[in-house]
Amino acid sequence: MDAQGLLRRMFDAAVAAAQPALRLPAHLPERPAGRTIVIGAGKASAAMARALEACWLGPLTGAVVTRFGYGVACEKIEIIEAAHPLPDAAGFAAAQKIAGLVTGLSADDLVIALISGGGSALLAAPLPGLTLEDKRVLGAALLASGATISEINCVRRHLSALKGGRLGALCAPARVVALMISDVPGDDANDIASGPTVGDPTTCADALAVLARCGIAAPPAVLDVLRSGAGESIKPGDPRLARSEVRFIATPQMALEAAAKVAREAGFAAHILSDCIEGEAREVGRVFAGLARHVARKGQPFSAPCVLLSGGETTVTVRGNGRGGRNVEFLLALGLALDGLPGVYALAGDTDGVDGAEEIAGAVLTPKSLSRARAMGISPRASLEANDGHGFFQALGDSVVTGPTLTNVNDFRAILVELSPRAMIGARD
């Protein structure tokens, strides 16, 4: 059996299940009496805009911002590309344009907001008193700190002129329907692109607590905004958000279910463990190794052959000189803990095609990955300590490269346990 091929088919199925053209049409709002304005931000926003244009019966106009390389051709909606994961001038200009489009609307107008992961960096609108460079410096520190996505976005919401419900408030009194592709654990709308159209229950004090816990020395202007309360976000129940709603068109669970279907068709039992796994990637890798080992050796809690599926968003606290990447760090830690256990294979990748800041989705781990690396003079443990999972798997030729997937439902992890406990004993003998 081609275990690696099966894992890749499962990953591809997960990505395909979250494509906007498939998911968006069923969630469209009715046409308004007034104008229809389309705005959006995220790695999937351009593909969402194209899907919307293809099925919307009526006039519309608007603009969305997506990551460089993720743009697609649209006729009525302007597609703007900007930098990710750190904001740039193109994202700042896009944010200004989007804010202008929704200013001065009437109650008869409809705003369709196309929101997906990556929108936090792409919709770059610093509050007064802050600069784009302030946000870049702080963003880089947060990404390297090991903070969860919820913690990072809590800070972002209190430093932005559009996130944390502010964009939704700017649209009032128009109706706002946010069509969201979730890339966050728990599908919390506040954490998808930092919740530009929904009320935010967190506070400036919460944001300061995140910075303190992570030991981040924020720029003085950032501290001034947070300590003064000037960065306070729009809260749930604010009347300006009374006509704003959220519709999830794709979620991590949907993607995992599509992968599970592929596994079952290939004769493997498929078990979705969770779509909201968080924590340090290397620690999660060690825990999952213990689970896979118990399945392989004891047939508990599941019988082999089977596939263990999970999603969510782990973190990497970068201490070495490697390139990070939470999926490859997970795999490297998993491999070290399994130590070449026969019959166990794994794939971990980001469904947007980018693991960390690399144009690489993730990688595949096999029982021979560690021995192959050592034969090449590469130390798996040293690679992990350097946070150099990408370098490790690239050297083996086992990186998973997809190019822009035009969607984003977060991390995908599949561990395939090929052998039963009895067969495992024979393999070890």
C-alpha cells in the first residue's frame, strides 16, 4: 500500500472540500433594495469574490485584499494583494479603500464581507498614534513568542482601526453579512481576521496581559494606546452591529470529514480526534506519538489499520536559527518520539499552502525519515532544537508543496497506523 500517496490524497481532499466555489453559493443573502458592496480580507478572499460574482444575480461592487500570489481575476470586485504574515503599505492602502467603500451607506444597502484567515495582517489599519512599523515590529515578536492565535488576535483587535468590530460599525446602518472560512480553533468569529465585523468581548487590559505573559517589549506607542484605553474595541451588543451577522461557509471539521471519507474508501478506519488542537507544536507531536504507539502496539483506543485525524493551530516558540513552521515542527517531534516505529506514517500541512512564512504547506513523515536523515549527516534532534523542520524535510525531499490553495481552514494532521499489534510484533522481531 502507498501510505504516502494515501496521506496526500486525504490532504488534497481536505483542501478541496473548503474551496469557496463549492461552499459559498449556499450561504448567499437575499438581494437588498439598495446597493450591494463587497469587501473582504484573507487568503481565500479573492477566490471567495470570484465565487460570489459567479452566482450573484444583481449589481455589485467592491474590493478585497488577499496575500501576494493568491489573487484571481474578477470582473466587478477589485482584488488587491498585500504582504502576509506581516503587514505592508499595500495592506494599509487596501484597508483605507475598503473603509471608504462602506462609509456613508444607507439602511437599504447590503455589505457582504468575505472573511478568511490571514485577514488580520492583510487588513492593515493602525489606530491613530500608531504606525505600520509599530504593528510590524509587534507582529513579528508575537509570531515568534509561542502565543496562541487567540492571544495574538486579542492584541491585534486593540490596535486596529477596522478589526474588533470597527469595520462592522463603520458599515452601519447597512446590513452586513460576513461569509467566513474558519481557520481558528473553535470557529470563533472574533479570531478570524481578528473579527472585523463582530463585537469583541476582550479588553485593552487583556491585550496588555498577553504582552506581559509572553515577555514582549512592545513599542512605546503601542503601550500608550493600550494603557490609555484608546484601543478599546467594539463590544457585543453595540447598536451599530445590530444588523451584522456571520455565516460560516467552511470550517476545519468539514475538511477533516472529507479526508476521513478518503481514508475509509481506502479501507482504513478514520478517527477525527479534534479540529481545535492547540499548544506548542513539538509537545503536541510527542503526545500524538504516544497515542499512535499505543494504537500500533496495543490496539487501543483504536484498532489498526486506522488513520488519526486532527486540526487546529499549534504554535512554535522560535529559539533556534531555523525557519519555524508549526506543521514541520510537529512532524519532527512526532518522528523523534516514534523513533522509526514500523507502519506509522504522517502528514501535517497548512491548508492555505504556507507553513509559517514558507511557501511550503508541510511535509510527510515515514518510519525511515530519521534514519535517512542521519545517513545524510543530518541530526533530527539538532534540527528540532534549531526550529528547522523545513530544512530537515526539504533535505529528504519530503516537503508538501501545493502553491496557493485559495482557501484556509488551518492545520491538517493525519497519522496512518498501518499495522495491527500482532503484525507490529513481527515487524519489531
